[in-house]
Amino acid sequence: MKIYTDLIQFDWTYLMIAVNMIILYLIMKKFFFAKIRDFMQKRQDSITQSIEAADKVNLDAANLKAEYEKKLFGLELEGKEIIKNSKIKAETQAREIINQAEQRADNIKKQAEAEIERQKRAAIEDMKDEIAALSILAAEKIIEKQLNAAEHQAVINKVLNETGKMKWQN
């Protein structure tokens, strides 16, 4: 039984360890726990503030991103509008250039037609003069005499009047 009594026996060492622990706890509580608690609280507050600041920065960044995306969308629309207006302006200018070219071509065509008509009249006048000269020559040969200037002019006028009444065949 002695074996069992040694197990239950009171040992002062255990009591001293317990007293030392209590004293150590009280000393630590008085000097360190308040400082550690304050340090931990400050650290927790600092972390909380950092998280709140980060959340605020994230929110501001999200707002700026949304604002920039909105501006970018507006710029894209504005760019599309500018391109559309440029295309319309280019098409209008192209039509104006085509119309001006057509007008110039019409003017050139009209001038060419007028020049052709003028040259045609000049050719007809030349032919009348030649016919008149040939008629006079033929008439001189027929009558075998030379006409004076007044008679010559009268014959030319008579031939021109007669040939002017006829239609020329081209």
C-alpha cells in the first residue's frame, strides 16, 4: 500500500509551482497584458482602417472605371458619328464633283456642237462661193465674154439666191 500512498502524497513543489504561476500571471497582467491588449487593439484598428481604405479605394476605382467606360462608350459613339458624317460629306463631295464633271462635259459637248455647226456653215458658204465662181466661169464660157464688176456681182447674187433656196444634201 505504500506504493499507493506515495501517489497521493502532498508535495510542496506543486504548491510552489502553482503560487509562482499565480504570481507570474499577476505580474504579467499588471505590466504586460494591458500593453499587449492595447497593441492588439491598435493593430486591429489599423487593419480595419486599412481594409476600409482599401474598400474605399476599390469603390473609387470601380466608380472611375465605370465613368471612364461611359466616356469611352461616348467617345466611340462620337467617333462613329464623325465617321458617318465624314462618309456623308465625302459622298456629297463626290456627287458634286461628278455633277461638275457632267456639266463640264455638257459644256464641252455644246461648244463642240456649236463649233461643228459654225464650221458647217462656213463650209456651206465656201461651197456657195465655189459654186458661184464655177457658175460664172461656166456662164462666161457659154457666152464667151468677160463680165464687168457690176455684172459679175449681179450674177453672183442671183446664183447665191437661187442656191440659198435649195436644200443641201450631205
